[in-house]
Amino acid sequence: MIAFCFCSVYEKLTDGETYGRRKPGIGSGTTEPVTRDVATLSMMIDLRRVDDREHLLLASYAMHSRDTAGRMRPELAHGYRGPYARDRDRVLHSSAFRRLSGKMQVFTGEMGEYHRTRLTHTLEVASVARTIARTLRLNEDLTETLALLHDIGHPPYGHCGEDVLAEVLGPWGGFSHNQFAITIVTELEQRYTDFPGLNLTMEVLSGQDTRAHKAAATVGRSALLEVQIVDLADSITYDAHDVDDALQMGMIEFGELAKLNIIARTSEQVQRRYGNLPLNRRRQALVHELVDLQIGDLLSASTELLHCIEGQSSDEIRGAGLRLGHSTEVAQERAELEAYLFESVYRHPRLVAIREAARSRLGELLEGLIERPDRLPLRFRTRGTEVGTPRSVGDYLAGMTDRFCDAQHLYFTTHPVGPLTDW
Ligand code: MG
């Protein structure tokens, strides 16, 4: 696991800190930094202030911004954004986030125009996670940041790209997209002159680190509830949209799917509500019901759990190992659905053929560049002297979009000399 230096308290509220507040009598759009007067502020509630807003809206067990452990490199508090809102904006404006639009989720561009990309999947996860966080009175800014970040480390060609990288890089520590997300936001993103990476808060980094060590996260001290919510929102989202995409592409049939308990239940609900619908409308209504059912179940199970711990802090409930999840019934039904999707969709012959071709291109480029590091872009040749050539080649390839990887593979295999292009 990565070791963080919990040394910064700059974004905690301290006496004399400057804050952006509107001056009385000046137009609503005008702000200017003023010195905070602790005695005055203790008597007033100003919902523009992050801590006031959170005090009113968040539960005791949410991660409050005032309790942040800060950043590796301390920064002064922002005038009107809390630390997690700043993190969200940093992730959203990163080049790695933009590249998610060119990375496949499950299906590739060769298979149609309807299905999700890694970017739209991420936005759907953020939407579901925020809804859950708001309902449970958790920190929405932190939840949204974690959701936008959660898949940022995915290599090209989805899970097949990850398999190739993990296999070839095995002797040098393997590859994990969750771990690579941390490498991106701490080392590879270049947005600030003073330091590499995005200098995100410790809560965001350790939340992503939890994803990289999921097995360890199931025992003992639990992850922040905001971290748990994003993990649950991720699987709720992909279960539903993979059903939608696979049905739309004709890879699976309603009849087969309806043999699953969770689909039978949601189909009955659709039938009761709308009667007989045309196939497309039926598919859309089914997916809405599927998302609603899972979120509703999670909220109901969580509300019951959280009701008993009202008044406890985020740190206290983590120490007690509190873990949110679905009811037993829905958890079993979801497991059945996921097993079906694994066999019938993720192993569908159309997908396997495309995946095999992608696997071979990526493998060829990966092994080729490890042998010929002189063909790396300058930044990754330099990085190779710090982290070793195989790791640097892996970082270079893992950051690519599907199309960019295709283009670099073509150049590498048709031009015997010359560096490839940086992303
Ligand atoms: Mg995901």
C-alpha cells in the first residue's frame, strides 16, 4: 500500500485564514478575500461557507471537509470551494479524464454507436453515487471526486488491455488500473508548475488506494462511507448499462435474461406500469427499473444501519468496521445477473474476436518497446531511468486511448526508427 505523509492542515479552518466572501452592499457576483473573524463567524450561519453548509447538510458520519488530513503539498484554503470540490475540478480538468472518452468500457466503436464508453460509464457512476450520497447525507463533493477518478487508470481495450499489461509486466510488479490511477494523479499529470500530479487530498488518494487493495478492505477498519458508495454505484451502474447495451446490440435476448430473478421482478414491474411496450421502450424501462431497484434496496439497507450510528463521527464508524451493502436477497440476485453477464456478454464470440486482436496489438507494442526503449517519447525515456524501462513502457501504454494505441502500433510496426508520440 502507498504511504502518505499526513502533514498538511492548511485546508482546515484556522484562525486568521482568508476566505472569499461577498462584501455587504456589493452586487451578488462580487467576491473578495477578507480576513476571517472567528468570534463573528461563530455567531452566524453563512451557507456560502463550506463548513457551515456541511454542518447543516451532512450527517455526523460523513467525511467533513474540516477534518481533512490535507494534501501532500500543503495549499492555502480556496476562497469559495472546499477541498473536495477543488479535487473534483482537478480530476475533471485532467487530460487523463478527457482520454476516458476514447477508452472502451465493454464494447468497442466497431460494434456500434449506442453503447457506453469509459467516460459515459464514469459520468453515470458519478450521477448514481451523488444521488446515494445526498440521500444518506454523505459528502457529495468527495463522493463525486472519487467517482470521476475511479476508472481514470484504465488502459486501452478495457479489461483485456489490463490482462496483457499485468501478464507482460508480471516480473516487474504487474499492472492494476486502480493503482495506475494513483500514479496518474500523483506523478504523470502535468498541470502545475510547482509539482507533478494533481496534489489531491489524502482522503481521495487513500480512497482510490482502497480500490487497489480490495481484499484488504473487507476486514478490520472500513473505508470511508463515500468510498464504499462509489464502489457500490460502480457495480449498480455497469450491471444495468451492460444489460442495456447487450440487449440493444442483440447479443442477448429478453427471453433468456428474464429467467434471472432480478430481471423477472423488474420486467413484471414494467409490465404492470406500462403494459406491452415496443422492444426498445421495454428495454429502456427495464434498465430504469433495474437501477431504481438496486439503489432503492441499497438506500433502504443503509438507512437502517446508519440510523443506529447517528452522532458518531466518520472516524469512529470506520474504526467499528461499518460496511454498507445490499439486502441479502438483492445481493444474491445481483450475483446471479453478474454471472450471466460474464458468460453471455463478456465472453460473447463477437467480443472475444475483437478482444483477441486488441490483445495482440497491445502485447506486440508492449514487448517491442521494452526491447526498444529508444522509440519511447522523450518523457517516458526519461521516466525509464527513474522507474525502469518496463514500468515506463507500461505507463506510456496504459495512458493511451484505444485509437491512439492503434495508431502507435501501426507506426511502430511500419517504421523501423523514430520515437512514438506522447499523449
Ligand atoms: Mg467503473
